[in-house]
Amino acid sequence: MFAATAIFAVLVGSASASALSSFASLNERALMPDIASGCSTTGTASCGNTSAVSNLCCFESPGGLLLQTQFWDTNPSTGPSNSWTIHGLWPDKCDLTFSENCDPSRDYTGISSLLTAQGASSTLSFMNTFWKDINGDDETFWEHEWATHGTCMSTLETKCLPSGSPKGAEAVAFFQTVVKLFQTLPTFTWLSNQGITPSSSTTHTLASLTAAIRAESGFTPSFDCTGSTLNAATYYFHLKGSIIDGAFVQISAPESGTCPSTGIKYPLKTGSPVSTTSTTGTTTSTSTGGTGPTGTPGSLPAKATIVASSEGGLLSLGTWSTQTLATYTLTGTTSSFTMTSSKGNCGVSGGTFACGSGMSLTSFSAVASGSSLLLASGGSTAWSSDGTPSGSTAFAVFTGSSHAQDYTLSIVST
Ligand SMILES: *[C@@H]1O[C@H](CO)[C@@H](O)[C@H](O)[C@H]1NC(C)=O
């Protein structure tokens, strides 16, 4: 279901380490919304209400399932060769159906002028690089995305705006929010960090693409293909508050895309890479295509999340969950290291992995497997649990594969 959650507050700056977020931090100020919704961002997320909500200016409905869609266009290529591009932000209903073109009276034209006139020129400049129409008509594409999808957002209805807002202020807020959300979802960098880079020869399984994004972000997107060629990715969210300045709560994809399960091509783009100077300096990849993952499998990261091969990963108590993963501190070398979490020492006791103040440190090793580094206890990379986690249900993690669900655990540098 939809219970695995992480909140991307709309404020940029603490966004994921990525090329795009470093771009964002330069523009952080300018990307702040010009208008404020006045809505709380701590209440029930969209699609999570159990009775009718009356104020739809602060609760996105009926389009409470928000899809941030991205393109990987190679024929012809659009945008930088080392970034996916923005398609849009779509308000699907909670049951995955949707409405479009909800208010033709607000089908604004001249989006560039609108953004410039309302102080959003840095948003426009980002869009000029990253929100590209395949036929080269970006302006028409932006008008289409607003008219088709933006006008269906309840929290962007004109009556929800502060009094005195200029005409089109809600569309300006829409474009600002889409840009900010996209900047937290650096698909190219995430795939690259996991060793998946564009190539004219390699093919991928859908499972490997999905696992790569899950390892980097904690959530699965859906992927769309044209034939067997990767063309789009979609990230799914619920929203607390308004599209203007609410908190996007990510969920894993509740539907499949159109890619086949095997033989997926991820072709090279023509064109130039965007500059990817890192300001955060952790796992950011600065590859421009064709290079491998950042960390070498031989080195042990000092801080890592522990990601399960099937889904989810480890929380701070050492349990297996699909909720936001804990950061572990690793001390030693790949052949012998100890682990701690915010709860305390981690160790294996009686065949169970756990962390806490009462635990004694035990020694682990890390085993390279492809581009992954697998957690091993007593030399074995096999781990298992009695069930599959979902929502707030977590399971104890046992050494070996004798319990019902078995998996490996990857050490993913944070
Ligand atoms: C949630 O709120 C919306 C808007 O009021 C309403 O249409 C929907 O039926 C509510 N969902 C539930 C389960 O009550």
C-alpha cells in the first residue's frame, strides 16, 4: 500500500545530494514562492483522509495522488546529456483515474512572460534547460502542462490565493513547485550512482532500474518505455497542504509503467552535459555518461543506509521496513567493521541482528557484488525475516536464509 513515506518539504537547500540540488541551492532564495497559502503542512496527507475534508484550498482533492513525470528523450535528444528532463506534475485521483483541462478560463498563454513579470525568472531559467519540448516548442509545452494538469489542482484555484494576488499567480506557483520537486529527484545521478549509465549496447532489467532508484531514494518509481527503450520515469506523492508551499510525501509507485521486464535500453543523449559541481560532497556523482558509480566496491563508506534486495531496508533498531531508512555509522574496513545507529551499537545475538543500548558490537564484513557492497555476518550475505514489511510493520532480521523471506542487504553510502 502507500505507507512508506518520506517528506520532501518544498523548501530546497537540504535536498538530496545531486547536481540539480546544487543548482537549486544557488537559486534557493529566488525559488521561494512569491505567495503563501497559509495552509498547515502537518495534517493528513491527500488521499489519507477517512472522512470528507471541506477546505480543498489546503487539501488537494480529488487529484490527491501527485505524479512528477520525467523524460529521457533521445530521439531527438532534449536537455542536458546527463539529466532527465521535466514532463510535469499531474494530479491523479486516489484511485489512479484522473481529470484534465479543468478550467479553460485559466489556460494562460505566455508562461515565460508570466514568470518573468512575477519575479520567477530563475525558475524560468531552470525550465529553459530542464523542461524541454521534444519538438523544440517549450512555451507551448508549458502552456499545455498548466492547462491540462495545473488547472485541475484544487489548492491552486483562484479563490485559494491571497487577496490581491496578480492574475496567473497560481500558475507561477505551479511552475515553481514542479521545478523544486524535480530538483529532489535526480534520476540520472541516482542511476549513475548505482552503476547504470546510458549506453548504446547494454540493456537492463526493469527490476535493476527500479532497485537502483530505490537504493538511492528509498522509493520505487514507475518507468515507461517506447518499445524497449527507456523514455520516462514517474515519482508518486501525496501532499500535505497546498501545491503552493506544501510538503510532498513520497510513496512507491502504486502502478506499473510500460517498460518490459528485460532488455531495456538506456541510450546515450547527444548534446552537452550540464555542469555538476557538487556543493554537498557526499555521494554526488559528477559523471557525464559512460563512467561507473562513484564509490568503488572496495571501500567502506563511513555513513550508509542498509537497503534490502527485495524492498525497503533497515531502521535504526535494525528491523526491516519500507519506511525511511536509518543512517548507520560504519567503522573499520570491508574485511572487518562495526556498525552503530542512532539507537546504539549494532550486533548479531542469537542469530538476530539488532541495534540498541544493550547490544554488544559484533564484527561484519562487506562483500562486493557487481557495483554493490553486501553486508555479511560470519562471511554470509544471506539474511531473512518472517514476513514482508509494509506500512509501519517491520520485521526482525535474522542471519541466514531459513526464515520465510530471504534477501541480501546492500551498504549504500549516504
Ligand atoms: C476525502 O476528502 C474528499 C474531499 O472532501 C472527499 O471527496 C473524499 O470522499 C474523502 N475521502 C474519504 C475516504 O472520506
